[in-house]
Amino acid sequence: MNPIPTTEADGRDDQEELVRLLKRAEQGDRTVLPQLRRALDADADIWRHYGDLALQAEASLVQLAAGPNLLMAESLLRKLHAMKDDLTTESASPLEGLLVQRVTTTWLQTAYFDAVAAQATGASEARSRLLLQQQDAAHRRHLAALKTLATVRKLLTPAVSPVQIASRLGGPGPAARRGGVAVAGTVMAGN
């Protein structure tokens, strides 16, 4: 049986229907739940993106830092994307991916509080103290995220075997090449 051909107009209608469905779901309309579940089953990208609270937090921080400045918002998003690319290796595990997301989010928090504290000239003593506490807490979270990422990467790196160490050093040492065995700085002749 041949599939029913769809036109570009049908595709637009489907997209508009999906947008309406998602909007109703966002507003809490429980009558759309069966349709919503089918839509989410059909396109996992929807729930992966919408349900990623780390990305939602990141977007909120970008909006907070940039305000109405679109240049700043787009630049921050690109900076975060570049940082994620730099920190993510080809063989990164899912755990490393989560930690990279945490590192970039805490970097943004730290940078935001650094900027706010620097711009708080003339603030009251209580406001200045609060900003410094927020700045310090963000910095500690960032350092903890970096340390955790480094620790996980170290734990996931396979241990180097003695054979690999020897091959990196250029093979057997001078004593072995002369037919002897090195013992505490001296060379004993082989049999």
C-alpha cells in the first residue's frame, strides 16, 4: 500500500496543530494528554529539549544576564556552545556530558555575579555583602563542577600498563640492550 502523499501545506498544518497542542499542554489542558503523549512518542526531540531543565536554567541565566540586549544574549549562547565543544571529547560518556553542562552553567553563574558585583558601585553595605556571598557561592559551585569533571575523566581513563610505559620511553634501557640487568644503579652482566 502506498503512503498518502503530503503537500507542503499539509506539513504546515501539522506543525500548526502541534504548536496548538503544545500550547494547550503548557496551559495545563488535561484533555490533550493522550494526543500529547502520541506527539512526544513520535518526536523525541520535543521532550528531550523541553524537558532538559539544565538548558532551561541556562536560557534563564542568559536572559537574566543579557536583559533585552540581543547581541549579548546571542553572544553568550555562542560562548556557552563553544565552551561545551571545547570541553567535550569525542569519546565523552553521558556522565561527562552532564558534567560539562554543569561546568558551563556554573561558569555563566560565576561570570554573571562577577559582573553584578563589579557594577554595584554605590550599593548599600547589606547589598554589597549579599552580592559577594552570591559571587563566592557561584565560584565554589563552579570549582566543584570543574573538580568533579576532572575526577571523572581521570577515573574513566584506563591505567597505563608497564609495557606501555616502557614503549613510551623507547624500549628496553641501556642495560638490557647490553645483555645485562640494571640493579640499583649498577649493571650486572647476563649469563
